[in-house]
Amino acid sequence: LLKQAIDLYAELFGEEPEVKAIHAGLECGILKGKKPELDILSFGPTIRGAHSPTERLHIETVTPFWRFLRELLARM
């Protein structure tokens, strides 16, 4: 799944995605602990100050996220 997502991102946006483990991946870790056979990936639009009164969504990242999600699901 990760390779498929990386390849698709590069195809759609002309650059390699940034791949890293961050706090936002916490739920993936919990699911993987319960079902180790799952292939799990977490991604989304850019959010700053998550879970705080200053949480902000970068609106310009929503359309590319939605385009990527739709195409990834269509190819599965």
C-alpha cells in the first residue's frame, strides 16, 4: 500500500511525498497492534496546532488530498 501511495503521489504531483512516522499515526499503530496483517497508511491535508484552540487547516491542501484519496481508492 505504501509503495502504491508513493508512486501515485509522484504521478499526480510530480514529486515524492514526505514519508514519516508522527503522532498523527497513533491510530495506525493501535490498529496494527490488534491486526498485524493489515497494511495501514495515514495521510491527510495539512493541519497545524492539532487538538488545541489554535488548530488550523490549510485550506489549499484539501483539494490535493481529496484528489489523491479518490485516485488511490479507484486503483485498489
